[in-house]
Amino acid sequence: MRLKDKVAIVTGAARGIGFACAKLFADEGAKVVLGDVMTDIGPQSAKSIDPAGQRAIFVKCDVTNPADVQALVDTAVAKFGKLDIAIANAGINRVKDFLDVTLDEWNEVIRVNLTGTFITGQAAAKQMVKQGTPGAIINMSSCNAVMAIPTISAYVASKGGINQLTRVMALSLAPKNIRVNAIGPGSIMTDMVKLVAKDPTVRHAQMARTPMGRYGEPEEVARVALFLATEDSSYITGQTIYPDGGRLALNYTVPVKD
């Protein structure tokens, strides 16, 4: 078990990539606190990992609320004694043409994705520094931090910001023996992607820009997070790793008008 005796928090962990990370970390010996606003499914997600609640518990957490994030950290420490790993995974998206995006919609995405990552990372790092122990923080970015899609402007901007925030955090926290890295997934078969992938046109477009010719699975992203959380990546900090099926190497295909 590569995470034996480690304690982790994961935001946005009720489903999708966050849940996959929490489950894999628990399978590898960690005690995990799942944070999410989805109180309808979050508790059951934690119970599916550990029905007894000895290795996995759920805490309601809105990452835009510093008090919620602090409560997530404090719960991990109170229940399991410390905090070793934090995964800032919570995120949202809004699909709309750039000219039609409202300021409220822009702010909503930036608050959850970018500001929420900042709040989570800072709270986790302060606890790690207080403990005087090594730590690992993993931010969930996207290949869209590098590539732009015109219908998700706020999402793209937020993920680009996460890449830079990751570098800033890594430089600041390196003297404290806390490593900070990010993961930039491509098209991963989460619940949200399953909905849009039902449309043959959408599926064709997504596969046309994915050299490996398939969607990634949440568990494949979780395995990257596991690598970044363990001593296997002990000399890696300030980096973004892209499990994207080759998408960044290909760049986008552009439809040509006749």
C-alpha cells in the first residue's frame, strides 16, 4: 500500500474524478475525507468506499466558502490526526458563446474553479506547515488550460489560472517540503461527459481530437494523482501532467467551410 498511514482530503469527491481519486487513495491505505456540495450523493459515495466510516467520511464543502474548506481540513485532523495530501478537484463549467456570457456566469466559474483551488490549497498548506510534516497538494487543471474552446471562456481562463497558481504555490511551499502539482485531463468519461457523448456529433468531434481514439476513465486520472501523492514523484513540483490521450500533441481539428 503506497499511502499507508496517510490522510487526504479531496474536494468535488462525490462523483467522477474526485471520487475515483478518493477510492484509489483509500484502496492504497489512506484515510480520506470527501468534500462536496452534493449532499444527496456524497455520504453514500463515502460509504461505498468504507461503510464503517473508519477510512472514508463525507463533509459538506463549498470550496468558495473559506469556512467550509477550513472545516474540511479540521475534520480530517480531528478524525484522523493530521493532513498529508490535498486534492483540489471541485470544478464547474458553463457552456455559452463568449459574447453571451454574463458577468455572474463568469464569476461563478472563476470562484469555484480558481478561487476554490486557492482557498483549498492555502488551508491545506497552512495545516501541513503547522504540523511541520511533508505534504502533497494536487490541483485539477485541464488540457483546456493550454487549448482554448470559444464556448467555455470562463472555464478555460480558470484552468489557465490554476496552472500558474500551481507554479506559484510550488515555489512558495518548496522550502516547507510541500510539493504542489496539477493534473490536466482531456476528455474523461465522467457523468457530465456521458450526457454530451450521447450526441453522435459531439462524440465524433471529441474523438477527432483524441489520437488514442477513446475517452479516458476517471480511474486513469486517479492513478496520476496517486503518482503525484507518493514518493514516486518526490522530485517533482510545479508541474502539470496531462492524461489526455494525446490531445495536446495533436491540437484541434478545425472544420473547414466549403
